[in-house]
Amino acid sequence: MKQTSQPITGTSFNNVTVLASLNELTKVLGKPRIVDDPDANFRYEWRMEHASTGDVFAVYDWDNDVTLKGTTKIKWYIGAHQATHAVDAREKIIEKIIEL
């Protein structure tokens, strides 16, 4: 997995989430994009791609009302073009978190 500059247009939520802290995801995915818009439905977002396939996906904190502290675990949403890509992304993220 790596951050991408490819467009993520057309990705959507496929009922795939991962439970993690902001600190964990930052260590695994790198620095997030911070959305500083009070009308936005999320504040943190990573735009990623699978290193081997090039499939893009996004990880974000959809409709989160909690003020995040670095170690607070919340449900992060994974958007992708296909559900299988989102599941693959979740599995890779979990593997990387376990390795921390």
C-alpha cells in the first residue's frame, strides 16, 4: 500500500470498515489529508493504492462526532471501486497494525 495521486473518483463504501486509532493508521498509511470544512462528512482521509494491483481506495472517518485523540480507536470506512478491493485493503491494514 502506498499513498496515491491517482483520482479516487467512483470509489464508494462497500460495508467494509477497520477499527483503529489515528496514530495506528498514520504509522501504517502515512500522514492523512485533513479536511478543514465544517460541512464535510469526514475530517481525515488517506487516498491509497494497492502496490501490486494499482487499485485505489480511501480510508476515512465518516460522520465521526468524536474529537479524536491519537490513541482513540474508532471505526474507519474504506471506499473502493469493488468490495473485494476494500476487503483486501482492510486485511493489509490489519496486518500492518499487528506488526507495529
